[in-house]
Amino acid sequence: MEICSTPDESNIEFAVPVEVYDGYGSAKHVYPTEQIERVADLFVADGGSDEVAVADEVRLYTIPHDALR
């Protein structure tokens, strides 16, 4: 499943380690392993694009999954 994309087709990588959990249906939940300030801190795009579009079925979090229990 494609988690995100950029308008200029830059390569996107996670900037921090993440855990991905399956949700209901085709939903994916992406949690960082350490708390971050904002969702945008999850990604880094080579090519300089700051604009990242997230797929409809993807939920992004700033707090680790274990911290939400």
C-alpha cells in the first residue's frame, strides 16, 4: 500500500523509525517509536518537496503506540 506521495514524485522516506499496524479494512496506522512534535516530522523527501499527501486509509500519529495504551 502506498502510504504517501509528493506532487513532484520525490522519493519519500521515514525520517524516524516507525511501527505500522493494520486497522479495520485496509486502514494502516503509522506510529513513531519515539514521540515527535508534528506529523510532518515523520517524513523526509529527497528533492526538497515539503508537501506530502497521505493516502485516505492511513492514519499518522506523533506518539508511540505503546504510550497510548
